[in-house]
Amino acid sequence: MTLAAAPVELLVDRYELTMAASYLAEGRADDRVAFELSVRELPRDRGYLLAAGLEQVVDYLRDLSFGPEALAYLERSGTCPPPLLERLASQRFDGDLDAIPEGTVVHAGEPLLRVEGGRLICQLVETYLLNVVNFETLIATKAARMVEAAAGRPVVDFGFRRAHGPDAGLLAARAAYIGGCVATATVAAGMLWDIPTSGTMAHSYVMGFASEVDAFTEFLREHGDTATLLIDTYNPVRGARRAAEASRAAGVTPRFVRLDSGNVATLATQVRAILDEEGMGDTEIFASGDLDEHVIAGWVSAGVPVTGFGVGTRLVTSFDVPALGGVYKLVESDGRPVMKLAGEKSTLPGRHQVFRGDDDDVIGLVGEDLPGAPLLEPVLRGGAPAAETPPVAAVRDRAAAQRAALPSPMRALTHPTPLRPRLSPQLTALKERLS
């Protein structure tokens, strides 16, 4: 069986099924509950997060069902007792989902989404929701930092081959586009979400010809003035000369030349001088090779003549902060607000709404009438859509607008100044009473 054929309904942790069996035996499977997903603390050097992954959450909840193959495994392995197997055979998600729209700037402690419904089904979806929202939010935020560092120069996702598996590579391409990347090298992401795709050439293409001039000439003839020539297979400075020679032979000026290795900051200055000398002033320099926001920002600050960036490993793995500690916690049980008391891991009681004002965010209780715009919106009601899912391009536009509105200290790449949401007086009083 391939990974792609693994039943999505079994993407759960065993303890969720163990608890489901207990809920059913105790007669509590259909008690009304509410769970919320949030991030307790922002990762290192993050002044904000970009919410992402909601589209995948909606698809999962709408389509969730336990098929014959999954049920047969659960029975054969002894994972589930017969009453739970019978229940799962007809189980669907028929609850409610409220969420902050994708592409919205969010802060520590704010619920990104709330799931309400029967205790059994709301518990079962925990792991999948955390997996998707944690990962896409992490990568969208990392991409936004790289785009911030590039200061208007295009950033392209090159990361699929370095991602932690095919699914991660696809979702990383989507999240990177939300975060501001202009395109992806991953063709499947282009098909699934209409993300622009981009590609250059590999060293193997150049090495397949008798000379660089032959390789560049043929490539220019086939791809025209949109072509990008990779000039560092042998010697980047000589490669720039060969690119100019090929341009004259083909009668085509390439859009970019690409540098992928060596001291790119020094080489780019040398290559820029050669291109200008050869009458190729319109040809720009594109760089790749283990780039991150700090390298990009350093080059931009130093005036290195690189005008586009291909980012891979350090984007799709969020290399400096490789995981986001989102949590999925029970906040209301059968109409009763509940909270976990565990020091730094304590939770807020009750169902929450985030109210965004001009200068701060306030976390209040559902039903409170507070100043500011409420961020969590209805997404599913009774398992059915309550709103249309926006195209990823619209999500990207929202993210760009929200990032642009942030104060500079919050967008800083190191030692940012994050916003600390306030609690409403009503929520504060409830927290103190339950504590």
C-alpha cells in the first residue's frame, strides 16, 4: 500500500480511539463539547503568526467517514471494541467549526479555530487538525519572513525535494504562497491551488552538452526571453560570458541568470558587471542555495545585485524553528466552561472570540459585545458549509495586507516585539473563579 492510499480516517492517535470507546461505554459520546486550537507562545524570533491550513481542515471534516478497509483493520488489530466499530461505521462530522480566516495575522493564546459537537467526534479529529494547522501556519509565517527580507524582490518556493515527505512538500508550497512567495517549483501545487509555477534548469542539463555555450543557446532557442540560465556549473564568471555569447547566437536575451553556489554576494557583483558590459542590462540575477531570511536581508542591505531568490530547505522545514507548538484543548463540556490548571500549560475556560482593535487584541467569551472586529467566523454548521472557501490567491492577498499593516518592530527578523492579547474582564473573572 502506498502512503497516498492510507485511509485518512486512521490519521488519529491511538488514545483518541481509546477515549472514544470509553465515551461510548459511559454514555457520554454525544455530550456537547467545544475544543479550541491555539498556540501558547510564539516561537523564537517570531513577532506574529499567519494562520493557514483551514481549507484542509474543512475538507477533512466534511469528508470524514470510516470505510470498510479502516474498520476491518481496527477490528483485526483489536484497536476498537465492537460497539465502537459499529458507531464508527456511521460516524460523520456533524458539528460546528468557527475559525479565524486563513492569511490572518494571529498572536499567542488566540484560538485559531473552535470545534463544537459530540464529544466522541470532536476528540477524534484532534491529531489531524493539529498536524495541518501547525504545519501550514509555521511555513506561511516562515515564508512571510523571507518575503519581508527580500524587500519587494520575488521569492520562489524550491523546497519540495527537501520537504519531510510528499504531503509536506505540497502543503508547504501552498503555505509559502500564502506567506508571499510569488510561485512554486512544485507542479502539483499549481494544479491543486492555481499557484503560479516556475522552473529554471539544472546543472545536469548544462553537463549534457559539449559546452556551456551550446547548452545556453539551445535553451534560449527553446524557451525564449523567459529563460533562466544556470551559469555556475563550472565557473560562474566564465559562465556569465558564455551566457552573453549564447544570447547573441540565439538572438534572445534571458530574463535571469542563476547562481546556486559559491560566494554569491561576491559573484553577483562580478556577474552583474559582465552582463552590463555585454549589453545585457535587462538580464537580472536570481540566486538559490540554502537561503534564509537572514542571508537575504544581509544581501539586500549590502546592495548585492540579486533581484530574485529561490528558497528551499530552510523554507519548507522552517529550519530555525522546525515545529509549532499548537494545542487542541477542551474549553467547554456539556455547557460547562472548563480549564486545565498546569502552570504555563494552563488553558482559558469557555468558548472564546478574539476582538481586534486598532492597537490590540482582546480575547473574550462568545456572546460578549466588545469593541473591535470579531475574528472567528462560522465555517461549518452541522457539518455543512456556512461560508464559501476562498481561493488561495485571495488568502494570499489578505496575508499581504495584514503583514503590511503591522508595526515594524513586530515584523523584525530578530528580537521582534509581539502583541500580547488582553483578556476581557468577563473572561478574567471566569478564569479566577474556576482557578
